[in-house]
Amino acid sequence: MARILQTHVSALFPESGPVRAMLYGEAPGPLGADKSGVPFWGDRAGRAVYGLLQAEGLATVPTGAFEDWDGARLKARGWWPVLRGVALGNAFPVCPTRDGDHFRAPTDAELKSPENIERLGQELSNALSRCEGPLRVIAMGRRSAWILSRLKASFAFELEELPHPSAQGLLQAAPDKGRGLKLADLRAAWEARLGDLLR
């Protein structure tokens, strides 16, 4: 049996109220959103994202979720996040894989496919319809920033790019590939930047 389910993960919006920011990852992670069906929910990157959203008053996370951060187990317990003022999505809606077992980055062709562009457009339109001012779109990772930048001509939003919050993403984006820097410091700086963008 394949480890990666390739679940289609739709964007997550607040049940009601305005949306002032939309965060995009690159694709659902194999142990998180691929299993939970919710963006970032159980993904390695998601722990930092939801932790920061909760600290900023933009999400409620069930007690105990961070201690057992696994998409399948979060889903089995019926634990889901509740968002306020922010929406979450992915540049590509399924966990990309070649063999069903190993994650890979989404390809240019996958990201530029008519179906994916239409899906992204619908999500952005939804966010824009609920935004009372300029919509801030925060792309986490080069792949998400690349495809979202292609949609700026059709949709009015402010695009901000952050490195992917994985160790590899943070180190690659750091000066001199992070040589001489502590990963904990890079993570703290990433979280501070995301917090600033969400305020």
C-alpha cells in the first residue's frame, strides 16, 4: 500500500468574517495534510504555522494537538483548527510523488496546469471577496511564490515571499547558505517575519 494518499486538499477559510491574509505552502506534506485533508494540519511546517497563528489570535488549535502532531491521528481524533481573519492553502493541492512513497516538489507543468490555475483563482477570488482592504498573500517557498506571482496580473493582492520553514528551506535562503548560523535563530527570525506580515 502506498504511503502517500494524494488527497486533494482544499484551502481552509474561516467559517465567517473577513479574510485579510492568505498563506500558501507548496504542497500537502505526506504525514500531515495528505492524511488530515487540511492545509498544514500535521505537516512538519504546520506546527510553526499554526503555533504562530494561535499566538496571534488567528487560530484555535485543540489542546494536545501539538503534542501528537500527525495528520492521520489528528483526523482520527476529530481535531481540527478554527481560523480567524486568515486562510490557508497550497500552491499544488495534492502531495506530489513519483512512486507513492516519497515526496517531491511540484513540477512547473503541474503548477501551471489549467486545473491548478483555475483552482488558485477560485481561492484567491474567495479571499478577495471577504477582504476589507488589500489582501496579503504570503507564499512559503520558492515554488509557491513562483506560481502565485504569475496570478498577480489577474488578481489584486500583495505578494510576500518567505522561505519554506523546513530546515533545508531556511538554510538555503539564509546568507551563505546558513554557514555559521544556528537553525534555531533562523526559525525564530522566520516566525518573527511571518508574525509581522500577519499583523
